[in-house]
Amino acid sequence: MSEVHEQLKHRRKALGLRQQDMEMRIGMPRQQYQRLESGGNSRLETLELVAKGLKMRVMLIPEEKARAVAAFLEGKAELIPNSNPIADNPWQGLLDEDD
């Protein structure tokens, strides 16, 4: 199972939802949602719909920033060397725009 599928399953459970609850939230039948959560391939449009139903957002993060963002989200920014700027603003420089 991929990290995305694990995140969907973890978030659904954290919200106290069952797979069949997704039909009422997003209109996706339980069998279809079950296939997605168990590792099925899905279109981006479907992932965005499921994410919205789980109060999440689909986001692409540059590979060189992924570890820092993951550590920040897990509350472990202190584990990354020289992480003070990231701890203050993990999105700094993400899109190479001026601050």
C-alpha cells in the first residue's frame, strides 16, 4: 500500500468514519472507496474529491523539501539539521518565490 493510501485510511479512521460513510460524504460507493484505500490506482480528480471529503488537501512537494515538510507536520522539525527557518516557516522557498 502506498503512502497516499495509508494516509487516506489513517485520516478516515481518525475522523471516526467507516468506508461506507464515504458514500454519504462524497458520493463514492463503499466498494469503490475500499479499492482506492487498499491501493487501487485513481485519477487525480478522484483523489482530490476523497481528500476534500476527509478535510485534506492533495499537494505536490518538491523532493528536496519533502523531508522537512514531513518532519514539520509530525512536530519533529528539531530532528532536521539547521531546521530553524523551516520550523518557523516550512513553506519558505517552496516555490522559489521571494518572501
